[in-house]
Amino acid sequence: MLVKSASFITSAPALASCPPSEWPEIAFAGRSNVGKSSLINCLLNRKGLVRTSSTPGRTQLLNYFAINEALYFVDLPGYGFARAPRSVREKWQPMVHGYLEGRESLRAVIWLLDVRRDPSTEDLEFLDWLEENEIPTIPVVTKVDKVSKNKLGRCLTKIANSTGLEKELLTPFSVQTRQGHKEVWELISMSLDPEA
Ligand SMILES: Nc1nc2c(ncn2[C@@H]2O[C@H](COP(=O)(O)OP(=O)(O)OP(=O)(O)O)[C@@H](O)[C@H]2O)c(=O)[nH]1
Ligand SMILES: [Mg+2]
């Protein structure tokens, strides 16, 4: 997709405060620090549109970005950040599950996993929850610049085995090399227009 315009719209604390659902939307989910905000910036070719951080747990609201006045990207707060205050952790589930269950204009969730980490219990629970709720899920494996080509295959096999997802469904991605940029956009386009 040619990104002509991309801008921050709002940070919503819950489904009820999301903007009117006039456009289809794609949400980005995964553990804290996995690279959600970086992936969005890369897809939009905007370096600093979404704030990224080496401190996990920065994103704590449903952050809305409008693309080409035709599509929303929603940067979701990450899970699994053990050091986050309890108040933040307790809010995560009702906020994120409530949004994902209730947002009719949601077309797919891009679910991120770090290539160097074994999927955690929280990752697997979240995937189960997405499957139970029949939410279309696009798995993306991030930070693949951090492993050699050789090791990448083994990491993907491991992730496939522990998640039960087909290895072919895992799209390797790197902000550094832009590997996967085209593939992720293709998957987004397919979920926006399943007929095509
Ligand atoms: N080498 C490398 N680093 C990456 C990549 N993607 C993200 N990072 C780094 O990982 C860290 C976390 O990235 P973010 O995009 O802020 O992660 P996030 O998932 O939005 O994190 P939260 O908002 O805390 O949930 C930052 O230091 C990024 O620069 C990548 O593809 N390659
Ligand atoms: Mg973030």
C-alpha cells in the first residue's frame, strides 16, 4: 500500500472511547518490547510517528493511527511486563480483550513474537484466546536481524512447534533490514479485502 498520509489520532483507555469505526482497522499485539511500535513506524515509513522505547511497558492505551484516511492501525499495550505496576497489569486484560471482542471494524490482529525468545505462557494464552474468539491473526516474528540466516530457520521451527502454527504462516520481520515489509503489507491487504 502506498502510504500517502499517516497520523496519530487518539489514545483510548477502553473500547467505549475509541473513535467512530468509520474505517477498517488492524491491531498490533504482543508482549512488551517485542517491537509493535517499531513495526508500525516501519510499515508507515515514518520514523518517529509511534513512540518506541527500550523500556518495556511504555504503551498503555489503545493508540490510534489513521492511514490515507481509509484505515486505522491500533497499537495495543504489550503484555508480560513483570515490572509494570499491578494497577497497569490488571487493566490490560479488560482493556485489550474488551477492545478485540467488541470492535466490529477490526479486520485482523498482527501478533508479534521475538525471534530470539521461546513463546511465553502469556503468548500462548493470548494466541489461544484469539483462536477461541475467532479473531483473524497474522503472526509476525520480529527482530530477525538479530539472528543469522541459518539460525532463523531453527528459531521459526521452534516457534511453530510451541505455538502449533504452521511455519509457513510465520512472517519474519526486521525494522533494521526491512525484511518482511512487503509481506506484512500483503497480509494486511488480504485481510482488508478477503475477496480479492
Ligand atoms: N534489532 C532490532 N531491534 C528492534 C526491532 N524492532 C524493535 N526493535 C527494538 O526493540 C525495542 C522495543 O521496540 P518497540 O517497538 O518500542 O516495542 P513495543 O512492542 O512497542 O513495546 P511496548 O510499547 O513497551 O509494548 C526498541 O529498542 C526497538 O528499537 C528490529 O526489527 N530489530
Ligand atoms: Mg510500543
